[in-house]
Amino acid sequence: GSLLWQAVRSGTSIPSDPLIPRAYATAPGAIDSVPLPGGGYAILGPRSRLTIDLGYGRQTRDVTLEGEALFEVPHDESRPFTVHAGAALVRDIGTTFTVRSDEEGVKVVVISGSVLLRDTIGAAPRTATLGAGDMARLGRQEPVNVRRGIRTDEQTAWTRKRLVFDDATLAQVKDDLRRWYGIELVLADSGLASRHVRASFAGEPPDQVLKVIGLALGASIERRGDTAVVRLRKGGSGPP
């Protein structure tokens, strides 16, 4: 789409020598575009790292991701495009898609086309074929969890510098605060771990973000530099 093109059009060309692996990284809160050798591009989310693997473009097109990225690549059956993220392997079958790797596992959202998702460990690898509008999460131990017909605009909001929590787990909130603001969220009460957050942000300062998250959790948040400690409010149960 035009928004994605505007995000990547300012990117600079990169060497096409497949014998030299290349790595790109973003700072907390930063988004960058990476043109891929031979066509296509990646939009790299905050505090993320993308490595274009050795030999890219010869027989395969392999990249390794830590964090989050959106990929748009031309399909080529003779040279498949594959993203390695954590214990997952995501292979393009002609598509635009996002991949996120965090402490909960790997999440894939397909915007157009389709991808093959499978894990790379275990005697019986878990697999799923995903089409446009599908989202899948590959957890550390659980089966592949697939949701159909999702709103992909919400899942790609980060490419427009919007942070959206749609019934997000605290693990996801912690990961996003670390990547977007460089803030480490510490849970002082074990009862908070099972709670979820619904909120969205578009450039608000970190203290305002923490205030809204605290209200959503029914908790108080005390910031100490790059650390924010979350405590349940006394006498209040807060949202589930």
C-alpha cells in the first residue's frame, strides 16, 4: 500500500554481494526500512535486528529476525524467501506479512498472499499454512494457534508509529515498552501476570503511556529511570 511505500522509499540501496552477511538494527522507539537485495523490502520495528544471511539470493533468500518486521517480497519458487525467528521458520508463498519474535514465541500476520509457518525443533514439527487476514502464534510448547479474519490494519499499526494493545498480555506489554521506550516493566504483584491491556498510543510521552496502562490494570506504576514498577492498588481488584 502507499503508506508502506512511503515508509520504505527513503531507504538507501545496499550491496548485493551474497557472500557478505549484513545486519541492521534499530534503537528503542525507532523504525527503519531495509531494501532487500534483488527486490522487496523490510520495515524493521523498534529495538529489532535483521540479518541478511550468507548466500542470500543464490539458491535461497534467508533472513534472521529478532524483534518485529514487515516484509514485502516478490515471490520466486526457485529462490524461496524464508524468515528465521526464534524456533520458527516462516516461508513466503507470495505475500506481504509481519513476523514478531518475543518471549512468548513467534507471531505471524499475513496481509496478502500466503505463508508457511513451522517450528524448527521437536520430533513432530508444528506447521500451518496462513492466508490473507490470518494471524498465528507459535508458543514455546503449545500447538500453533491460528485466528482467521483479523483486522490487519491494527496488527500493522506499528509501521505508522502507533502502538496498539488489543487485549495484550502483560508479557507483550513488557516487550513493547522495552522496544518502544527502553523501559523495563517490573511486576511487584504476581496477580498482575494474568491481566490484559486494551489501549492505543500515537507518540505520547512514556509517563502518559504508563499512566494509561496503570489505569487499564487497576494498578499504580512508579517509574524509576528506565524501570517502572507495577503494583496492584490496595483494596481494588481492577480489570481482569
